[in-house]
Amino acid sequence: MHKEFLMGNAAIARGAVDAGLNVISGYPGTPSTEVLETAAKNNDGSLYVEWSVNEKAALELSAGAAYCGANSMVTMKQVGLNVASDPLMSLAYIGVKGGMVILVADDPGPISSQTEQDTRHFASYSKLPCFDPSSVQEAYDMIQDAFEYSRKYNTPVLFRPTTRVCHGYASITVKDKDERKTNKPEGFVKDSSKWVIFPRLSYNAHIHIEKRNAELSHEFSAYRKNEIFPEEKKGCKRGIATHGISFAYTTEALKGMEAPRILKVSTPFPFPEQKALKFLEGLDEVLCIEELDPIIERELIYICGKYHLDVRIYGKLTGNVQPAGENTVESVYNNIAEFMGFEPLDINPDESTPELPVRPPVLCAGCPHRASFYAVKKAMKGIKSVFCGDIGCYTLGNAMPLDMVDTCLCMGAGVNITQGIGKIEPDTKCFAFVGDSTFFASAITGAVNAVYNQADMTLIVLDNSTTAMTGHQPHPGTGRTMMGQVVDKIDITAVLKGIGVQTVETVDPLKLDEAVECVKRVSAQKGVKAIIFKSPCAVLIKPEKPVVIDSDKCKQCKKCINELGCPGIVIKDGKVTIERSLCSGCGLCSQVCPFGAIGGADNAD
Amino acid sequence: MQTNIMLCGVGGQGIVLTSKLIAAAAMEEDIPVMSAETIGMAQKGGSVFSFLRLGEGVSCPMFGKKSADILIAFEPAEAVRMLPYLKDGGKAVVNTHAIMPVTAALKGSNYTGDEMIDYLKEKVDDLLLIDGTKACEEIGSPKVLNMIMLGAALSRGVLPFDVAKIEQTMRNTVKPQFHELNSRALRYSL
């Protein structure tokens, strides 16, 4: 054992490796991404690591490995589980032979997600055991327990941290390399009565699962991570039931105060009923402090009903805890203050504070997506058109002044949303924007659907040769894998041609005139056609020298600022100025300037 | 002894790196550390913060308002934004160089940070202002802002180590050709 300073996600990966991990697969998504990346960094050659094309593929791969007796883990963010829910629901009936952990990171806030869905619901829906760590150390310890339970009950288990655990750092105690467990998979043993899902199997499995979960509820009541603080305290009338990072906030808020009885629920499903009964003993009132949905709250209400307990349960359902968004140390303090009857904190901002500049996330200086959006915008000026966006950095194309994202729903949705809009509004030019990684993840089937059903739309693939938003992971178009192999790139043009898209043109969006002409030419055709805007992510290439503004030629018209919204162009002392620390010299602004006042650094002297 | 540190600024200024360096120094001294910071989309030019907690008995990576012993702010408006976390009587080290967000540029705003500095002067007794841009020019690299800010913070005597300790940690993490440059940056405010 030794100490290390680790991010929660790194601790999860290290814990999994220390538990004898054989296979890890996943699809990048904040806040889950670093789990797989850390496992890859700690790969001594015995581990198979892959970024899969999407979460469904990743989960199926890990399931296959666990059918063979391997210890496998699949990683994703909460909305990724929606994509993987088809194999998940069936796998719950089939089970596994080895150990399999499905890591799903939830994102209260939400900070970087489309939804505030609660994976604890997916646990009860799929009837799979679920672990919910409250700290970095606990995440490291608990992932190892998760593998043990999975192997013991031959079932995949869910492991559900939230953003603040995933991205929190702490100095924690971890195993030395020689303390690591190893697991030698037995291999796949054919047995069609076990591995082939049929109605009869599902019926029998359902009976088995219900019985097992009743057992697990009992076993989880004795699980060391489901805890009551203090262990023994008589005469206590009030209690707080909490979980995850909210447990840490509760401890922080109650520092130095007479604390009520606290229940920390680390296994929300199957719910540790006996433990909860012990917690409720003698209490009059309980406050449930949860993030996302009131799951513990409903369980306690159910238990009170079942056992005829006269305990009042407060929380989100009674309006005593905020219904949405992240909890904070302050919000939890004030929830407890109201419950316990002590003075709340004054969290109103100081009124004399000067107005603060807002800093919404923007496309980076030099980002080729800015050029792509601008080219389409220019080409479609005055023409009735709709721009359906998708999930990735390019969602930021919605911001002013580009204002080029009319819809955004979920991964790959844009293609078929344009199709629907086009059916109702046939006089509208329909565009769907999709990134290269998203194209492979979930837009190919959409494109097949559009071609087959005779849609009239232009598919724009923003190909920056990486998965930029989540930190530059490789994908099928990059020619690299997480095992370090250099492989054949899957060619987006060939894919589109193969499914019957007749016109597929590739253009560099940073060559503005060519790009605008290309959009006009291609979008004028009927049917499904595609443009690939190909230019690498600005973060990954060595920047060119910053551009220079010729102060004699610049008329301060601010067209560059008002049309592009690039963070590399600012106003200093009333004048348009290049922010040299940000400008990557992409040259888009020099093509937009009507006075030819912006030039390359070399022309300046 | 617990020390709560709030680092803040704008994405790309090296806030997270600075936080990591302090944490690494603490680890070397066997001081328990916890931290939490902005990661992901907000890093693209957005407001970035890092909660850093050193010492025994810390159970939560974030702390509440009025809890930080020191605020290390790389940008004046960000200093004001995170000021509620500074405890009464806490110390602040602030870079006076303002970074204008794109939204402000679009609205034709002339945000310079001056009114932020005035506000900070009024609210914080122990305030050290650093012209980070000038300091970087004097040292000869725009990339040492974080070391300048960290050195300035060390001069306030709040962190549980001296500049020599941080220097040693820096040498363990930074390429040798940059040791001398970073040392000068760390010692700029001393």
C-alpha cells in the first residue's frame, strides 16, 4: 500500500486494474472519459483497451469478454447508457461468467450533458446491483467490491459515480503493483441454454433475479460502505439520509455541530432495507439529501409504509431540497439548517459587486468549425434554410454571432430531424451538421435511413480528425487505436458513397470562397448529398504565427468581430486588436475583412 | 492545520497545472490533499476554478463560501467572481491583466478590469496585485504566469511550504531547460 494523488476517475481505473481487469471498453463522454484513459496508461500489456464506436458496441464487447470469465469494464456517461440500454436490459437476464462492471458517470447540474437523468433508476429498471461512491478513496475501494459482487452473483453490476467524485482529486491509499489480483479467463464454454436469450430463459431468469435481489438487499444491509453515523446513539429524533458527494457536503456542513444520525446509502439498488430500518429506529423525522432524483427518499417512504413506521420523510418530494441541479456545501448547509432549525447562511450576493463579464464556452480561436458554419451561413444567405446540429464542440456553433445551430437533441439525431422538418417544410433547405466521431458513433444509420426514404437534405460532416470535445480520443477515422496500433482509416467519403450518397465533396473550410461555392453547388442538388469539411482540430496542430492588423487599412468596422466571434480578436482601447496569445493564424478573419487589413505576420514588416 | 486555497482564472491560463504543482508539493511533505476543478467544455475560454485543500481531516474536495485562506486569481473579474469563497481576513493575490470575453467584445464593451480592482481594494485588506503581463515580459516568457502567481502566493506565508520546496517539486515535473526560467518566475515577488 502507498499514497497517491489521484483523480476520482483515475482511482476507479486503478481499482479495476488492481481487481484483475482483463478488458476495458467505452465511448468518451464527460465526466467518465479519464477512467478508460487511465487504464490504458497503466496497461502492462495484459489488458485489452478500446474506444469503441459507441456505447452499445462497447457494452457488447465487454459482455462477450465476461462470458469467457474475464473481468471486464465498460465506461460511458449517463446518456451513453441510453444508447447501450438494449444490450443492458437483455444482459441482465443472461448474466456473465467473469466479473463485469458497467461504469456510468452521472452529471448533476447538468454541467456537460443533455439531461439530468439518474442512473440509479436504470439500476432498478434493469434489476442490476448498483454502487454509488462518495469520495475518491471510496471509489477506489468500491470498484474492487463491485467486481467481487459481480463474480459472486454472475451478474453485471452498475457503478455510478457523479461528476464531483469523477473529477475530484485526493491523496488516497492504493495497492502496490505486487498486491494486484490477476484473473485468468477460462474461455468461452458453449451452452445455448445459457447464452442464447429465449422467452423461456427470460422467464426463469426473471424469477431467479427477483430472488437474488432480495438476497442482495439483505447482504447490502451488512455491506461496509452502507453506513450509519454515529453507529450507536440513543435518543436521536432526527436523521439525514444521503449518498455520493452529498454525503461529503453533509459532513462538511455539519463540521463542529451537534450532528443528527446520518445514513449513507452506497448501494441504492437493491436497497439495503434492514440497514435503513436500523437507521429509522426511534426517529421522528428524516431529511433526504440527494442529487438528481429522490430515490432514497421514495425507498424510505416505502419502508415506513411497509413496516408502519411513524417517521416523516422530507426531501425533494416535499420541496425541502432543490428539485434539480447540483448540490453544494452551501445548499446542503441550508437544507440542514431549515430541517434542524438553525440559522441559514446568507447566500445572497453582495449587491455592490460590479457587473461581471460572462464567459460562456466558445469555439477556440482557429477552430475550423467556425469557418465551416460561416461558409454555410454565407452560402445560404437569403435562402430559407434550417441547420440541425449535434453533440460535440460544434454545438457551440449556436452562439452569437454564428447562430448556426437551430436544433440539437442527442448523438446523431440531426440527420433524421432534418428529414422530418423537410417532410413538413419542403421549401426549406435542410442541413445536418455532424462531427467525425459522432458520424461513426450514430449518424451512419441515420444517413442510410435518409437515403432509403428519399430525403432532401445536405449532410455536413465536420471532420477535424479527432473526438475533440472530450479531449482528443481516437476513432475509426483516425487510424489509431487505444492499443497503440496504426490501422486503416475508415474513409467517410467511401462510407457515404457505399450507402448511396451520389454527391460527396470534400473541402477545406479555411479556404472560405471555395467552401462557400461548394455549399451553394452541392445544396442545389436534390436528394441526400454530403460535404466533408476537412481541417484538423486547432488544438492539435502547431499554430501559425498570429495575424497582424494593418492599422492604416483597418476602418474599425468590426466586421471580423461581429461575424466570426473569434476569441482571438478583441477590442483594446477602442480598437480591434489581435489577442496574440490565442490567435492561431488560421486566416479566416483576413478573408472576411472587407478592407484587406488583416494579414499574415510576414506581410506586416 | 488545514489550508483552503481557491485558484481561479480563465481557461488556458494554467490554473489546473498550478493546483497540481501545489498538490504534488503537499504529497511530498505527507500532507493530505483534496481538490476539485473545472473540467470539460467550460475550459474553452470559460471561467476556471480549482478548490484545493491541504491538511488532516478534510472530507470533502470543495469548501463553502468564506472558507478560503487565500485566493489566487489569474484575472481580475474572476477574482471578484470567486471572492465570496475567501474567508474574512483572508489574503488575495490577483493578476491585474484583464481578459475580455468574446461576448463583451461583441457588445462593444471596454472591460479593462479597473473597476474589479477597485472593488477588490475595497473588500480585501491583504491584497497583492501583480501585473502578470509585465512580469512575464520581464522574465522573458508568456508561459510563466502560473509560476509568477504561485510565487506571489507563497510570499503571503499562507501555504504550508516555502519557495525552495515548490522549486524542488517544479524541478521534478518540468523539463530541465525550463528550470531556471521557472525559478526566476517563482522568485519574482520575493
